[in-house]
Amino acid sequence: MTKPSATGRPAVFLDRDGTLIREVGYLSRPEQVELLPGAIEGLQQLQQCGYALVIVSNQSGVARGYFPESAVHAVHHHLLDLLESRGIHITGMYYCPHHPEGSVKKYRKPCRCRKPEPGMVEQAVRDLALDLSRSVIIGDKASDIELGKRLNIKTVLVLTGYGKETLRKMTREHAKPDYVCHTLAEAAQWICSETDRD
Ligand SMILES: [Mg+2]
Ligand SMILES: [Zn+2]
């Protein structure tokens, strides 16, 4: 049975590069977007289980001067179209263009939104009236898992993108994800089965 909730619905916070789409290193063009195996299936299942799907992505390539924000928008527009065509509705899409050592002055700063800082998730919770306590985060980097730990929500590490490297480097027990898997489809199965148990 699902617990009654005074606030909104739970979300799955999804990293973009290396989790939803292939990690290519500072991806900047729509034609580079390639969904990872199991991504469509996984997102469809999470949606059916009642989760809002929210993408949270560090895009320091903007601060580093590799591409402008308009390139991020073009990539996101394409990605959303791809997903919509498969019946997947992304409830929110957030990115951080900053970096403390960026070369573009406008974006060079320590900010509250670059993961593992919680700014993007906090903004999403406010914008979309989400129930953070029942939410989950999925990503391929330590910063994704650390963000989940800070927020005290469930964390899933996918072994795509930098995932294998991330797992190798994780030594501290408290930094470890709640679940590790190979694809977003497996992540969704675990999350939905955990939801049933709550
Ligand atoms: Mg990633
Ligand atoms: Zn930022």
C-alpha cells in the first residue's frame, strides 16, 4: 500500500550523460544524442509506477567555453522529442552551466546547483511540488550518489558512462549507493519493487 502523502508525487532524478544517453565527453550537438540500452524501457516503467521524471545535469562545458547555453537547449529539445515519441514525458529538466574554474566569466563561480550541491533538486521540488522523501536518484558518478546521500534519498548507480570507474573508487561504506545495476531498465525494476514494499 502506498503511504498517503501531504505533498506531491515522488520523482526519479536522472543524470543525463552516461545514465540516459551515451557519455561522449562534453556532448554539445543533438546528433550526438544516443539513448543507452534499457533507457526507454526503464523510463516507461518508472512513469507507470507513478514517478515524475526529472533530469538534473552538470553542464560545465558552458563555463569552460566549449559550447554556449543555446547548445544545451538544442540538445535538450532533441532529447525531449525523442522521449515524447516513445510516450515518455519528462516532468522537469535542469542543468548547471557553472564551474568554479570556468574560463567564461559569467559562469565562473561556485554555485548551489552543481551536483553534488542540491540546488537543482531543491528547485525541482519547489517548481513541481515533489515528495522528496519518496524520491530516488540515478546516476553514473560519485557526485550523483553523494547528492542523494545529502538529500537522504535512495541512490542507484548505473554501470554505464563512468559507472564502473565510480564503483571502483568507492571505498567508504557510507558513500555507497543503495543499488548498483547495468541499465536503467534494471534500475526501474528495483525502484518499482521497492515502491511496492513501502
Ligand atoms: Mg553522468
Ligand atoms: Zn550551477
